Amino acid sequence: MVGYVARRILATIPVLGLVAVFVFFLLQLTPGDPAVVIAGDYATTQQVEAIRQQLGLNRPMLEQLFSWFGRLAQGDLGTSIFSRLPVTSLIAQRIEPTLVLTLYTVVLSIAFALPLGVLAAYRAGSWIDRAVMGFAVLGFSTPVFVIGFLLVYVFALGLEWFPTQGYVPLAQGLFDSLRSLTLPAITLALLYAALLARVTRASMLEVLAEDYVRTAHAKGLAPQPVLVGHALKNAAVPIVTVVGVGIAALLGGVVVTETVFNIPGLGRLTADAIMRRDYPVVQGLILLFAAVYVVVNLLVDLSYMLFDPRIRL
């Protein structure tokens, strides 16, 4: 297993390199000039050109690419064009809200979707099953920003249970921090839970039809030990896969959610950097998201052995 993990980690290097090259050229082809944005609407051509020379934007594209790779090899993601701060520092300042929001969303989704999926499979064909599948369709088909604005209107402006926007750092208290992220977490969790409930139901239906489950029922075991101890454990592999893919997808989903709820996380940082054509920040963030995706997939692969001993890596 150690060799497998080492090979997977080494394999991430060319993957991240290809992602970096793709992102670099994609941003270069994007309309808009950061020098023009920095100089402002009333800047002269000479002022814009001076900024372009200062930032090195007038150099050939390949020279900029190799220069960026050289800094990347030393662990330097570059310097923000606008704030003049290192990209690593900007990411470190913004990573806490995104991490807390992602973990909060995953916990809510699993706590909500897993029992619903198991119950829908156990009561397949009943009104409970149809209600769960209706919830899944609704969660898939409703845009994130619509859910976010509805939650703000009802629970923040109407009932005043939660703040409308903003983030309370963990240093000021766990309860207040989670309360400030409850509405954004529910917004993201509805979509994620819909997918997880549907996959859990499908996986459980397949396992419940197996002979060993019918044997367990024939022995007189209660439904709960059969569902949790026998069926759910053997249905866990596809569920864990969806959980892992969902964590990586949530990092992309936070861009919209953090913008709607004005949370100063990586999503807001990404949106602001794209609007300002702040290339080093966008490149650093996309590389970070790609690295997280690779690491999460590796952890998911390793977790398969816990649920199914027949799987050997």
C-alpha cells in the first residue's frame, strides 16, 4: 500500500503541471488587461504601458510561463497584482471560512441524506420512498442562489434566527462561527444531500436483494442491525465515492455561495481575482483546488479497503 500511495503522489506532479499550463494559457486568452484595470479609466497609454512593464506583462508568453514554473518549483505561487501580497498569504488568510463551510456542509449532508437513503430503500415503493426521491429531484433542479436567497428571506430577514451575511472566525467561538455559516451550509447541503440520498438508496436496494440479507432476516434479526451492520457496510463503497467527489465539488460550489452570503473565503477571493484579472491569484487557487481534488480521491481509494477487504491496492 505504501508503494501505491507513493505512486499516486508522484502521479499528481504531472497532473498539476498540466493543470497549471492549461490555466496559464486560458487566462492569457481571456479578454481584458490587468494593467488597464489597475491604471483606472482615466489613465494615459504611457501610464498603462509603465504598469505593464512593471508587472512583466509585456514579456513573451513562454518567458512568463517558465518564470512562473521556476517560482512554483520553489513553493512560490507568485504575488498578487493588486494587493502586492504573496498568493500563499492571501490563501492562508481566506482558507478558514471555506474549510469550516465545507466540513459543516458535508456533516449536515451525511447526517441528513444517509438515513433518508436507507429508509427509502427499506420502504421502496412506499410514499416515504417517493417523498425522498421527490426531495432529490427538487435538490438537483433548484439553483444554489435561489435556495440561498429563499433561506435568507425566511430565516434571516423573517425569523431573524441567523445573520444575513458575513462570517464569525473560530477564534470568537465555535457556536457563533457555525451560526454564521448555517444558512450557507444548508444551501450547499441541499444539493449535495439530494445526490447522496439517491446514491445511498440505489446502493442499498442492490445489497438488500442479496441472499445474506434475506438470511439475516430469516434468523429473526431486528431490521436495524440488518440495515446498519450488514447492508449499509456492504453498500458503502459507492457512497464513499460520492462523498469524496462531493467534497471536491463543494470547493467549486462555494464560489457562488460565498458571494451570495458575503463570506470572505476562497470562493470570494476567486471571484474577486477573476474580475480584476489578477492572474497569479487565480492560478494559485486553481492549483490548490486541483491538489485538494487529487488528495481527496486518494483518500477515497484508500478507504475502500476498510469497507471491502476483497479490495487490494
